[in-house]
Amino acid sequence: MASMARRAHPLLSNIPHFLTWRSLGFRTICCGRLGFATQSQPDPDPVVAGTKVLETFREEFEIGSRLISFETGKIARFANGSVVMGMDETKVLSTVASAKGDAARDFLPLTVDYQEKQFAQGVIPNTFMRREGAPKERELLCGRIIDRPIRPLFPAGFYHEVQVMASVLSSDGTQDPDVMAANATSAALMLSDIPWGGPIGVIRIGRISGKFIVNPTMDELSLSDLNLIYACTKDKTLMIDVQAREISEKDLEAGLRLAHPEAVKYLEPQIRLAAKAGKHKKEYKLSLISDRTLEKVGNLAEAPIESVFTDPSYGKFERGEALDKITQDVRRSLEEECDEESLKVLPKTVDTVRKKVVRKRIINEGFRVDGRQLDEVRPVYCEAGSFPILHGSSIFNRGDTQVLCTVTLGAPGDAQRLESLVGPPTKRFMLHYSFPPFSINEVGKRVGLNRREVGHGTLAEKALLAVLPPEDDFPYTVRVNSEVMASDGSTSMATVCGGSMALMDAGIPLREHVAGVSVGLVSEVDPATGMIKDYRILTDILGLEDHLGDMDFKIAGTRKGVTAIQLDIKPAGIPLDIICECLEPAYKGRLQILDHMEREINAPRTQNERNSPRLATLKFSNDALRRLIGPLGALKRKIEEETGARMSVSDGTLTIVAKNQAVMEKVLEKVDFIVGREIEIGGIYKGVVSSIKEYGAFVEFNGGQQGLLHISELSHEPVSRISDVVSVGQQLSLMCIGQDVRGNIKLSLKATSPRPGADTNNVVDGSVPPVKEEPNIWASVGDVSNEQENENSPLEEFSGSKSEMSGVNPSTSSISPILIRSAAECEEEEKSAALSQNPKSATSNVGASKSNCKSKKSPPEDHANESPFSNSGLFPTKNVKKSKRVLQKEGEIDFNSILKSLDADGNKHNSSHTHTMNGSTDQEDEVEAPITAKKLKIGTKVTAKVYQIRAHGLVLDLGGGLRGMYRFETDGKEDFEVGDELRVECSSFSSKGIPVVSLVDDQ
């Protein structure tokens, strides 16, 4: 700019600096304009966001050795009330909010939403959208746990919409968050401006080995016989929820009285937190009935209503129609007087008058709506097996309440998969309760999960779960459907009764019947003090008594004790003493109902009908199951499509569910053909001729096993040529008649057909032996038969039997393992010496046998640990056991053959301490280690170890995988121990090539 100035004004170039524009404070000349120059300022610092301080309030306390905290002010600050409750690493957030507008309804629209998101345990949901969907059953049930204790404490006439939202922020899996969410909701309501009569405390009590536990963990609950959730105010009970294993009423009362003081410990921390961070309660408009309206409607309706309720001839619907007519008469009177105020609240007012009339009559006169006594149970009707084609069914009536219960059995794989933060991953017993609109003669839509239906079904499920057999004894999945046909009170307890009968009708071995009854309460309260001054306990309440009464106390159990409880109340709490007093009339009413149920069905029913469903459990090796499933499950799906049965495969277990016995037999036939089963003497098997020899035909059957059909077993008539009777590829029904001296399975065709001219019955042709009907009653855990424990193991049978090769015991309970060889193996055995070849593995597929191979018999199995075809007795199916085929490794001797030779061939090889064999007197042949079958010759001396001690001799480990046998001398058994080293000499070989040795005295 200076150069520009000099060019524009050359005379100014010599002016001193103190006279320049800049020194005088003017801006530089630019574009002919002058101005003062601004002083240079340093650049300001960038604006940095300040730190926000979240004012947090916290209360910590200890209950039952657990440190618990309430915290507010950090999360969800805009909510009317929000609290985070923590116990260990489990954190639950509960928020409450209320609508701002005036209420235009006559009920409290309280909504409780409980949600468990999978992020709380660090898991991504396993759904297609990878996000949580509709509320699950557990979430609905936890929402009910929160709703039931807080609802009675809202003031009368408060009809503003209130929403509670509880969500689990983190879970360590040790604590169930449901009780924590209920306590957090109480604290949030205390902090809010919503009028509410809290706080409340909610506690969980368990019992292990007779000792009560406060706030038990999930692991402790799995061992506990009691799961009690108790909610209360300082001096009154609000809610009880119990699942137990037949706990007595006395022990239950002790648990309730322990729970109350423990739950009260939650109250003081909430009060302190509300004092520090709570809002002032807002004045809400309450929709109350004026005294003038109540008096006017009472004068018009009280006398007609009383006449209706004193007439026991009225039924449910007749009584309702009469009350509707009374309401219409009152309406006409008010319309004539133009009393708009009373018309707006007329239904609510008439209901209040009706409630006053009924309660007054019960307290003063002791008579109920239908004329029953206070402790009288309505007439009961029971019917089991209503629909024989179903697995189990029953109809239960108590008064006008009627339910239809059905039972469906399924495989273990049909169990419901659960995705909850705590608890088991699957559920094998399910009870689904349905309440259709026609049951109360109304019109309605069927929608998704209903909170009431889920709650009632879960209560009945808890009640029946206590008497089910253990999963180890009864692994099947069970689904009970309860369809309410007519409702007039306590349909959930009717579901318990009907479900118990249906389970027994299905043949499920329940320990005993379970029944339930609902107990009600009608009380008279002192208006001045709010205390109950008089009350009556009602047994087996009607729907109207439930509506007009103070309490619905559902108690289910057996003769021995309680299995489930659910208590819901309407007033702001009931003293615990009255609650405990209700247990005795409930027990008496339960016994009356149990008497009716046991007269109808008192033991699990047997399923002998041909059309009744069948279940079977089979034990196989995993290799056999892989063959049955096929590539990608194709073979399993094909069998299911062809037969209509359902198959479930787990580790070593195959479960089959069939519609009837015919379908079951068809499935077993296909399974036997693919996998095979244990060979039974006298069993009929279908097989295919694989090859024909001069002496007979080899038949492939039982999942690829080979058997020999000798020429003498083809027909009762002499046969000159085998090909005249059978041909390769022909399918035959054959009977197993034993095994020959070489261990081959012996089959017979003539045994399946009668001898010409003989008057005998034909043998039934099929893949399964004739089925024997057995008692279809499951044994309890303590009554399980010791039949398997008393059975001798195969090793013990070998030592006591001396006729395995000569004859076969036809009894299937003591069948010796069968040596399985293919046709090529038998020919090779005839051509070669036993120890001059290297044994190789051989498959049992058709045409796949190879030379120079020998199959090894199945090793002894522990039959006590194996339960083929679970002996449930539910369904008349045959015990099936799959024998394993173990192939010999190269260089090994057949160990079972050694054991059998010790007993059966002992007399042949009784040459102990012999030094002279085959002309060899003093010559000693030493063999260097490792010893092999080729090096072992007569006269060879080796050092052997005692491998096993048998009754008639020793099994010795010669080294290199070889086994030899030494027979005791005639003068008795010598003292040996397993592991002893002996110097022995090979003195001979058995007929199967097994070395027979004698002791060597080297001294």
C-alpha cells in the first residue's frame, strides 16, 4: 500500500514518519477513503463446552447379606420418576409417567411394561432382525408382578393414565430382576408427583433343607423347594406369589411371617430418597360419586337388587339380566328428573349399591349369592378320557365353571426354547390357558398373548410341575391345553384340576393329584380408622363374589402340601393374620375336590388301544445315529415324511413319536433296517440275500450285518441246490436260531414256516419280534426295578458258561455277544491259520467285504448305565438295544474269544508246566521284544503280565497287543494279582489260534 501511495503522491514520499497517516491513528488510504485504524487485538481463545454436573442421589442398605442401592438423578431425568436399583452387578431401571389431561373414564388405566433386552447380558438377539420383538411370556409375567402390588394403592377415583416402564440395564445372571423391578417401581412412584399410597417392599424367600433364605440366587432357587414372592406395606399384605414342592401350610405360614419384616426393610430407604429428591404430589382431579347421587340411586335400586340376590334360583346370566333391568328402571327415573350428573355415573353407582347389598348380607347373615354356606364347595363333575384318540383329556366342572384339558406328548427336542436373562434355556412342561369370549357369552376377537391368559396358565403350570416325574425318568416334552368352556369364577383352579386328570389319563406317572380352590374375603372397615372390624372368609368364590369381594386367594396343592399360590387384593392391604387364616378352609375345600378326582381316575392310565399315540426311546452309538440321519438329515426327513412320525436325535438317544402302534412298527422297521438292533434268538428279521455258496446263503440284515442261512435251514424238505430256493437280492423273513462254532449268526427260513402236516401257528412276519404288553405305569424314582443291576455282565456269563459254542440259550436276557463275519471272512478263515495273517477292518455293507479281515465281537458293555427303549410303560413298545461293532486293530487277539476259551475249551488245553511239546525237549526259543503274532511259536518263552483273573484261569498280556491264556491246575486256583509278571512258555494254540501258555520255572 505504501508503494501505491508514493505513486499517487510523489511529494509525500519525503514526509517524516511522525506526520504520516498511520502515526496519527488514521487507516491507510485505500480507494480514496480515510478512517481511523483499529488497534491490533490478539485472537480470542476457542469456546470450550463446560462440564455438566448431574446431581445424583443414592441410598444403600443391606438385606439378606445382599448390598442393595437406589439411585436417581443420573438416568431418565425427564421422567416423572425414575430409579435405578442395583444388587451385585444386576441393575434395573424403572420409570413412571402420568397423562396430563383430565380423566374421562371410570377405571384406572395403569400400564406396566417390563423388558429384558439381550444387551444386558452381552448377547445379540438370535432373531432374523437381530432385535427384540413382541413381549415374551416371562416379560408379561414380570409385568404382572409389578402391577399387582402397586395398583391397590392408587387413590379411589384416580383415573388418569399411568405408565410404568421397567428395563434391565445389566444382569450377572445370579439374581432374578423381577423383584428388583417391583421395588424400583415403588421408589420411582415415591419420587414422582403422582398420588400413591406407598412405599411397598417386595422380597423373595427360598428354602433349602428346611432353612429359609432371603433373596436367594438363581443357583439356590434351583435347589429350593419354595419360591415365595411377598409384597407388603408397613403393616399389611399386598401380593403373594408362590411356587413350591408340596410345602405344608404350617411351613408356608412360617415363610410368610419371615418375609414380612424382611420386605419392610425396603421402605425406609425409599422414604429417605423421596425426602431428598422427590417431587411435591400434584393435585389430580378424582372422579368420585357424590353422596347425593349415591343416596338417590340407592333409594331406587337397593330393594330390587336385594330381592335378586336373596333368590338362590337365579343363575349367572339370569341374575345379570335382572340387574340390567333394574339399571334401566333407575335410568328412566333419572331421565324424568333430568339429573344429568347422576346419569353420567349411573353404572358405577349401581355397582356400588350392588356391592353394598351383597357384602352386608354375607357379613350379617352368613349367606352367599347362590345360597351356599361360607365354606361350601360347589358341586363337582369329573370326566377323564373324554377323547380317546388324544394322548390325554379330561373335563372338569365346578358349579357353572367348566374347562376342557388336553395333553400332548412330544420328543425332548420339542421343548420350548427360552431367551431370558436368567433361568433354564428350555422348558419341557408347558400349560397354555385359553379364555374364549363364548365362555361368558360375549363377542370378541382373538388376539396375541393376553396378560391374563398367560398369568392364569403359568399359575396352573407351577401347580402341576411339582408332581411331574424327574426329567431323567421322564424325558418327554408335555403340553397341556386348557380351554375354558364356561366361566363363573376361578377357571385357573379348574385348570389345575382338569390338567391333573388329563396328565394321568395320558399315562404320565404323577406322584398324586393336584387340586386348587379360590378363597375370597368380605370385610367391614371402620371409616374413622381404616381398620377391618369384621370379615368373612369364602371358599370357592363365584365370579361375582370375586368382583364384589376384597380378595382372590388361589391355592393349589396335593394332600401333602401346597404347590402354587397367587393372591390378588382390591383394598390397600390386608393383615397377614387374615391371610394365614385362609389356608385352613382352602385345605379343606381342596380335599373335597381331590376326593371327586380320585374317584374318576386315581392312577396313570395304561395305553393298550391300537390307535393311541406311541413314544419310544432307543439307545444307539453316535455312528449309528449318523447313518440314520443321513447327509444333512435327508434320510431322517424321508422316514418322517413316509411314516408321519417324528424323530428326535440327541447324544446317543433316538426318540420316536408315532400316532399309533402301526406307525411305530413301521418306523422301527425302517430304523432296524438302517441301523440294526441286538440280535435275539427267536427274533424274526427281514434280510436280503447277498451271496450264495455251496453250503448255504449269506444274508444281509439288521443294518448291514451278515448271517448264514445253511442249506439245511432252507426248507423242511431236502434241498439239492440252494439257487432253487433263494436267489441273490431276494428279500426273506428269517429267524435267528443261534451261532455256529465259528461265531457266525445262524439263520433259518424253515423255522418261519410250519412243518407240512403239523398243526402249528404261523410265525408273524415282521422286522420286530412279537411285542409284549407291559404295565404302563411309570415307577417313581425310589421304585425303579433293579433288574438291570441283577443282570450278569457278559464277562461273568463267559466264566460261568461252558456251552456257548455248542448251544445258544433262547432267552434274550442272557444272550452272549455274537461274532459277526462276512462270507469272504469265513472262506479266508478256512484257508489260513489264525495267527499267520494281519487282521484288518471290515465293513458290513453289501458286497463290501474284503479278504484277510476278521471282525471283533462287541466288547462287554455296562448294561446298568444303558437304558435302551426307556422302560416308561407309557406305551407298549419293545426294549431295543443296539450292539456295537468294534473292529480289531492290527496285531490284536480277540479278547472275548480268550475269555470264552478259558471256560469252554479249558479241558482241551489243560497242559500246565509242560516243557516238552512236539518233540522239543530242552530247546528254548527266546523272542526279542516287541513280540508279534508271526514270531510267537510253540516253545517261545516270554515275560507276560496278568491282565485279568478269571474263574478257571488267567488272561495274560504277552506284549505287542497279544493276549494269551493260562489255565489253572486241577488242584485249585493259585494266588495271582493283576499286574504280576510271569515267565511263560507257549505250549499250544486253541482252535481259534489263541496262545495257550504254561508257567516256566527258571530256577
